[in-house]
Amino acid sequence: MDPSQGVCRWSGRRGVSVEEVPIQYFQSVVAIELGVAGALLFQIRFFRPRGEEAEPLPDARLRLALAVVLGATLFGSLGAMLHGGDKTAAAALLIGLAVSLVPILLRALPPLGRDPRTNRREPGIAVTIAGVGLYVLLVTGALIVVES
């Protein structure tokens, strides 16, 4: 809020006090999201040579959902930089960033599914469940910090 005029410099509304988040936060979200997008493109073998046969790509709906989350997070960050983001925008973008990191996290941890040949679960399933649970706790903690 511009104290000399009593007008919020971002929204233009009088008497509105919006706690702004530093623009560097949104710039960092953009930088991290670009790295995540590159990693996800390699994960789904987007850059493999044409004609090289490999395992099938993930479901198109899943790829579309990830593209929507990545795009919404990137454009949300840019919009927040343009209009002066508040804590709500910062929290929403943190959630978008956390959701976009889930495929990378799941790829790094032991699989949850059963082995198709033996129909047995992987022995490291407890590690995966603990890892995802810890990730949820970390994201929740980060949201609490952003909102306070």
C-alpha cells in the first residue's frame, strides 16, 4: 500500500492492505518449474529419436493434466509478478509446484504396483509410502510458512 495516497499500488483499491510476497519468490517458482518441465519431458521420452521403439508413453490424459498444472503454475507466477502477488497466490503456486514434482518423486521411489510376472509387491513399498507421506508433510509445512 502506498502510504502517501492510501491506495494499494497493485490493485488500485483504496484502503486495501495486501501483504505482498517478494517478486523473487515468483521468479524462483518459474525457474524451478522450467527445470521440472524439462525433467518431465525427458521422463516421458519426449526427446527420443523417432522410430526408436521403447515402452509406451503414459496415458494422454495424465500428460494433459500435467501440462495444465505446469502451464497454470508458470502463467500464475507471471501473473502474480505482473499484478503483485499476495500470500494466496504464493500458496496456490506452491501447491502447483508440489503437484508437478509428484511424478518425479514417484519415479525416484520404488513402484507401488505389483510385479506383472510374479503378482507380488515390491519389497520397498513402505519406503514409497513413507516418502510420499514425508513429502506431503513438507509441502504442508511450507504452506503454513507461506500463509503466516
